[in-house]
Amino acid sequence: MRLPSRFVSLRCTLPLACAFALGATSANAAVFINELHYDDVGASGDSGEGVEVVATAGESLSGYRIYLYNGNSPSAAVVYANTAVPAGTVVSCGSQVRMATVSYASNGVQNGPNDGVALVDPNGQLVQFLSYEGAITGSGGPAAGVTSQNLPVSESNSTAVGSSLQLTGTGSSAANFSWAGSAAQTFGACNRGQTFTGSDGGGSTGAPTISSTTPTQGATGFPAAGDLAVGFSEAVTLGSGAFALSCASSGNVALTYPTSGTRFTLSTNTALVGGERCTLAITASAIRDASGLSPAANQSIAFTVATASGGGTGYYARVNTASASQLRCSLHATIKGHTVYPYSGSGTSTWTILEMADEDPNNSGRILDAYRNRSYAKVSDRAGTGSGLTYNREHTWPNSLGFGSATGDRGLPYAPYTDTHMLYLTDTSFNADRGNKPYATCTSSCGE
């Protein structure tokens, strides 16, 4: 919880949108969408709909997910399906790669001008966001605030049953291939006219290489609250100091990230200073694949942080109101560093915090309860302390229905127990009468 006020109560997890709003390099990733079918002439509905994903380095695709987007307008596409990608099977198409297909029931994939598909990695990081009948912008989910890459080809209600859109060409990353119009489906097998190079599907591809970074080299306007990301050609394990971030004003910025995987999200856990120059250092010797090999050389990614626009001062100085996605991301980074206080205790607790939040505006020594709007003396009128009419702490979501104190009196890991955004001071008897009943419309006996 953050002490100043319950009214700063935004809940969001949007550094993802921040990181990809400005030129993420998903097109260079070693995992990408390779085939798609969403519309056909079938009289009883579209059939054989699916999305194929390929891993050119041969790693398992387990943990990746496909999100389907649809909206009433191109600027407001929302998630309507979220499906796990299977581990996949190894296929030889020149070099060996791993392919997996997410299949859908008849008419399971929307076909229209405001529809798209997002590929998300096991860390929850957006890899690709594609649309097929015009560019769209996600308004929620992993592609929130991100504008899609619109495919140059599409399907219609006259497309032959059993066909699909496919990537063709030669290479090892999405950027090497081109989308071709409808042809007979090849889900789980080599696409027509497609040859992969540079991998053997088993992970023994020589030394690992860096396949993508967010931000890219020389990028400008990187969101102050954005997460960084680094992708590799194969699964690697990281040692101490694999990644380091230093900035002109923020200094050395601590990063948190997993220790193994193919694509790594690097969280700064703070907002960078608008307009400052930063360098992400990638240390090759601290990165190793299953064979113990490291990238050939260190790499440094230099970029510039977006200048704050329209924010406030003091606590909100780093909030950027330049766009909706920037506002969400930078505000989230500003408020996400919650501090946990105990439910009760001799020092700062939910009692003392709520007594500030619910203070009587006409008397700083008293509080107003949420049910009766009655004024009570602070501390001495607390339930268990005072006598007669007293006040107590009311959970918006009843504590007895879940999110109890799992570890001591701080409620961790279920913070709603002590979350002052979820607590209000109320008349003790009214609190008891409510019990754990949910809030609802009063239809009878509604008076005090």
C-alpha cells in the first residue's frame, strides 16, 4: 500500500505496453507466427482455423501463448481468447526447426477489419502483434497500447476451405520471410517455398547470438517506465552481471530478470529520468547455452529516454501524459512501489493510515465513518479501545471470503488483507451487521 491516499488506487501491469510502444524488434525474434487461417467459404462456418508458431532454434514452445484480439474500432481491440501454445515438434525444412499449432473450433477466430493475433513469450513479453485486415491498436492485454503489424495478405468468405496464409522465403527470422496469399494448409509441416537456415533444432547451433533487443540501438523516446528486453537465438543461462543499465541522471539502475530462457524481460522497478541517455551493457561471458558457449562479444545498446510531457511535480514528476499508453506506463511505475504495513501494531498500521484517509475535514482529531457519516474521536473511539459508539475497519472485499493473513499480520502474499485501498473506517455495529455479505441493492427495511 502507498501511504499518501487511498485515492491513488490505480492497479495496472503495463510496462509491457510501454516497452513495445516504440519500435520493439519482434520481427527479428527466433520465435514467430508462421501460418494463419481465419476465414473461408465453408457453408457451416469457417473450419480448420489455427495459428502456427515456429522456433527457428528448435527450443520448446511450451509457455508461449496466443491472444486473439477483436474490437468495435481499430483503436480499441480487446482480447477475446488466450490459448497456450503446445511444445511443438521438430520439423526439417532445410535446417531443423520446431513448430506448434494452436487450433480453434469452427468460427473460433474472428474475421474482420478490427481483428488480430498476438504472440506472447513465457515471461509474458509481447513477441508479435499481427492483424490481417487493417492495423489495430490493443486496448488491453499484452498488446495494450501497441499498434499491430498489418499483413499484406488476407482471407475472405470466398477463400477455399483447407487453405491458409503462410510465410515463404529463406532465412532464420521473421524478417527474412514474406507473407503469401492463400494456399493449401501446411500446419505442423514446412510451408510452401520456405527454407530455414542456421539451426539444427536441437539447440547445438554454435554460440548463441542476440536476436533482438528492446529498445534497439540508438532508439529515442524510450518510455521512462518501460521494461527492457533481450532475446537470444537459443535458450541460455545467465550469470551475475549478464545485463547492466547505466544512465546519465539515474546512474546505475538495478535490473531484475529471470536466470534462464530465450527471451528476457529486464525490469528497472523505477521510472528513468526523461530525456537522459542510457546504455544497456550485455556481458557475453555471463551468458552460456547448454553446451557452455557464450556470445562472440559483449554488446552495448545506447538509447534515449522519452522526455516527460505534461506530468506534475514532486511525486508525479515522472508521469508522462504524451499518450494514453505513456500515461498508463509511467503512472504505474510511479505508484507500484507499495510499502506493506501491518493490520495492527504500536507504530504505523492500517489504523493510523485509515485515520488519516478518513479524517473529519472539520476536525483533524476525529474521523468520519463510511456508513453513517458520523464523527468519532481518533484512537479513543476505536473498536476494542473505546466504549459506546466506536468505529472499526471494514473490508470492501470481506476478509473471511479469502485473501486472509497468510504470513503474519501483513497479509502477504495476499495484500488485500492490509490494503488500505480495500479498507474503510465504519461504525462498529454497522460493520458487524454487514458481516461478509456482498454489497447489493437494498429492497426492503432500508432505513437505519
